[in-house]
Amino acid sequence: MSNIKISVAKGDGIGPEIMDAVIGIFDAAQVPLQYEFIDMGKSIYDKGFGTGMTEDAKNSVETNGILFKGPMETPKGKGVKSINVTARKTWSTFANRRHFRSLEGVNTVFSKAGIPIDLTIVRENIEDTYGGIEHMLTQDVALCRRFITRPGSLQVHKFAFEMARKEGFKKVTCAHKANIMKLTDGLFLETFYEVAKDYPEITANDIIVDDLAMKLVAYPQTFEVVVLTNLQGDIMSDLCAGLVGGLGFAPSANIGENISIFEAVHGTAPDIMGKNIANPTSLLLSGLMMLRHLGIMDKANLIENALLYTLSQGAHTGDFGDKSKPSLNTTDFANTIIANLGKDPENNKARETNSTSTFHLPTRPNNQKVMFTQREAGINESIVGADLFVEFNSTADLIAPIVQKHLNENFKLIMISNRGTQVWPTGSVFTECVDQYRVRIETLNGYEANTAEIYELAGKISKDILVTSVELLRKFGDKPGYSLAQGQ
Ligand code: NAI
């Protein structure tokens, strides 16, 4: 096999120490990779590259299609986006895959109870509140927009089911909060079952995310693959890291159509940098996910078994393991794994899969891809009203007449809500309000509005009361594209 070229960014803090350790293990195992080292991270950001990477680094990743990266520090301060999140989003790595497995030698509550954990979390990696689209609507009210899209959800669900099919998982569970967020999480759940139909051999079920949190702690062994939206997935995957011994044992793969990024879950650990005591296991496990992604299965199994053997013998860095045994530094821990190449642990060997690689070099598109799903023929899309968000520091009954005086015969004021709870025409005097109301106006007698008249109306109302934003109420066929207020 000829060597596959990958881009490697050692990162900040302990990044270079753990990356050198992992590459040392790969070299000893004769992994057929060629490394192109690139400049990314805080030091590059400090040199004035706002994205935290040089143009050469960007070209390298976009040519090789694989970035193996150490942790990178996010410069502190307003307006600075995380280099890690920017990389994942810029290169459309839509699925974040994390594997959590009990490791012999890494003591946890579950290992002591004899309960083995082996579960995979697939987290949508681009959308949700991670768009970071936030506004202060008034001095008191901040808004974060949460985007869940049909194409984005389909991509991540297809990835989860394809992975399950290729690697022999029997069950995929979608976790969500569709009981509350009926449109956003509802779309995520709906697309999950749409995709599941193409994989009849795999059991597909769903669970509300808070129930998942409880069950992961009570019976983690009952889950195989769990697919979640971005923020819920972020939280649940750290919970899972805790189940198997902490972030030092949690690998992460960010998978995209053309480019994939493999990295440790933990950060730059500035408190221990330069001391050669960091634990390289998380980055090594991420590297093994990368080898399997590239189809280098034999070397991945060889190294994983050497790691599992090493851990089962009680070798450990300072952050875990039996404290009565002296800990190894990063270099010695890596050298012990190298010395154990070819040895297998007695129990729980590396999971062999028959999967073949689907990796291909990036095909550079001429333009950015715009994804949209096929529209159902004959569906009428109409505007049936608007939600006007207004700043007002008194009660809703005073808003109603101000709005009503601007409405013509085609429109009616339906309700006013505050923080999502209806406060007009009916509501409870106990509902505490802030200085930001939503005013819902709907059309009457099947009238279809146009955007111009909605904005004209908002403009007129704005003369009396500040309209901070407008959201159209759209209908797609019979289906309303908006939710009801609590109590409506
Ligand atoms: P952290 O994960 O760097 O450290 C938390 C604690 O875990 C520290 O006590 C640290 O010493 C320990 N630790 C972490 N990795 C370890 C390892 N491999 N071996 C032994 N001990 C380890 O989290 P923190 O302090 O919140 O973040 C530090 C920096 O890392 C921040 O700038 C943050 O933005 C960045 N970060 C980068 C990530 C990435 O590149 N994907 C992910 C998370 C944080």
C-alpha cells in the first residue's frame, strides 16, 4: 500500500507532546502514512491569521482531505471564534463521531461493577445554536437562533445508519427534545425515521434527551449508537466520556463528505504543558479512528491491541490508573505501547470490523454546494401572518390597542406572548414578563399576505412601539410553519 498523505497540526499546549507520542507509535507500527505538518492554532492566530490557520495550511487540508490535529487554544476575548469550531464548520464535517468504551486498567464505577460500556455517539456538528447567531434584542433580552435543517439532519442520520450497517451495530437511537421543540427537534426526529426506512435490518428508536441522560448513567450498556443534535450531543458525549474514565479516553472524528478531522476531545491542558506528563490516549484513539476511516484496519487493530494490553497491565500516566503504581511520563507511556506492539489483551480485544474505506481525496467543487430537498409537487406556500418582536416595558394589554389601530380588514391580532407564554388576550397575572414581547398577527378569511405588506405594517407599528424583528408565519400546504405559544 502506498503511503496516504495527511495534514497534521500539532496544536497548542500539550498538543505537540501528545502528537509526537502518537506519531512515534504510528512509525513504530509502520503505519503507511505520510505527514504534512501545517501551521494552525493560537500562535498563527497571534500572527494575524483570523481563522487560526495559514493559507498553506488551508490548501494542505483541502488537498489531502484529512486533518489530524492536536488541541488548539481559543484566544480569549469577544468576537474571536474557536479555531476548532471554525475548522469543523468551514470544511462541513457534519457528523461528529465519538466512541466510548470501557478500558481495562481505567477504573470507573461501571468497570468496578462489571458493566461493560461500548457506545458510539454521533452528533450533528454544524447546525443548532453553534451557528453562534446571537443578538441583543433589548438591553435585557439576548436571542440565539437555532437552525436545524432537513439536508443537515439527513446527512448526519445517513452517516449514523451507514456506519451502523458497515460496522455491524444493531440499534440506532435518536435522542431529541421534540416534545418541546416541535419544529426543530421535530424535523430532526422526522428525518431520522425517514432515513431509518432504508436500513430495515437495524432497529431504530428514539428517546427524549433528558431520559437518555438518566438511562446513560443507570444502564449505559443498553445503548449502541445514539444520534443527536449539536448542543445536546455535545453535552451527552461529555457525559459518556465520564462513564469510561474522563476526557483523556474520548476520541473524536469529525466526518465530512470531502474533509474529515480527527482530534482528541480534551483541550490544550495549559496547566501541564511542557512537562511531558500528558496522557496521549485520547489522541491515539482518535488516530485509530482515522486509520480505520482510511481503511488501514490491520495497523489500527495492531496498535489498539497494544494500547489495550498496556492499559490492562496497569501502565498509566499521572491522570488515571492505580496511584499505588508509579506513573509514566508521556514518552515512556508511548514507548511501552510500542514495546507491546503484537501483544493482545486477554479480554476485550480491538473490535474487528469488516468495513472498507470510503475515503476519497477531496473533489474540489467549482462553487459552494447548496443543498435543498425535493419539494412536494403542488404544495402551496403562503404567508398567513407574522410574529413581530417588540420592545415594551409595560404590560401586554397596552400593546394590543397600539397594534390593532394599524391593522386593516385582512389582519387580526391573535395573541401576545412573553418569553413564549401567552399573556394576551388571556393569561395569568402570575406570568412574569420582560421587556420583549411577541405580537402574533394572522390573516383573515384565507387572505394570503405578501412580504411587502408585512414589513410595511411593521414599519407603521414601529412608529409607536419598537419592532426589533419580524418573522413571517408561513404555511406549506396545510402545514403551519410555526409553533403555538404556551397556553395558546
Ligand atoms: P482541558 O481539557 O485543556 O483541561 C481540563 C483538565 O484536564 C486540566 O486539568 C488538564 O490538565 C486535564 N487534561 C486535559 N487533557 C489531558 C491529557 N491529555 N492528559 C492529562 N490531563 C489532561 O480544558 P480547558 O482547560 O477547559 O481548556 C484549555 C484550552 O483548550 C482552552 O483554550 C480551550 O479553548 C481549548 N480546548 C480545545 C479543544 C480542541 O482543540 N478540540 C477542546 C477543548 C478545549
